[in-house]
Amino acid sequence: MPKKHGGIQGITYPVVADTTKTISINYGVLSGDYQYNEEGELVATGPMIAFRGLFLIDKDGKVRHELINDFPLGRNVDEALRMVDALQFFEENGEVCPANWTKGGEGMKESHTAVADYMAKK
């Protein structure tokens, strides 16, 4: 059960601050003016800001889904939650999720025959 602090339910996952911009660089979302010095350290030569990125990482540390939005484009929380549901479905059932799959929907085996069979039903 998550802890409550001052009447607000506490989060149960880590929250990090990317003050050195290492995470932004490693995930390819850092925008702005920067370079590396002789020691390999990131040095800002102008404003730096990260694009809005969402990365869904499985239990083995593999990035299964990524979405990177340019500054004027908003994210879709419903789509992010659908992707979490899809990854959980895959991990629990070993079946892949077809296009436009939603929680409670039918999955399919990962083969050409299974795709053809699935499409024939639609």
C-alpha cells in the first residue's frame, strides 16, 4: 500500500532529476546548444532543454516503446496507458498485440500464419 503524506497518496516509483543531462543525451531527447570538452563532459553553449519523451522499459531493461514529442505537441496519457497494458499483456500471455489493441482484446501468436488467421477474422 502506498504511503500517504499530508493527505496525498505517495508515489511508489523512483523520481529522478536529470541535472547533468546524462539521461536526456542517452535517450536522444536533448535539444539545444551544447558540446563536449576535452574531458568528455557536456558543456552548454546556449539553452538546453529536453524534448518530452516517454520510454516504456520492460523487466529486462529493454526499451519496448518510445514516444518523443517536439515542444509544441502534447502527449496522450491514454495512449501511454494502452502501451503499458499491451506490454503487460505480452509479458503475461506471450502473445503480441495487433494494431489498435486495447485491454481485454485478443492477442495473437508472433508468426505469419497467426497474423493471416487474425486478419481473416476481421
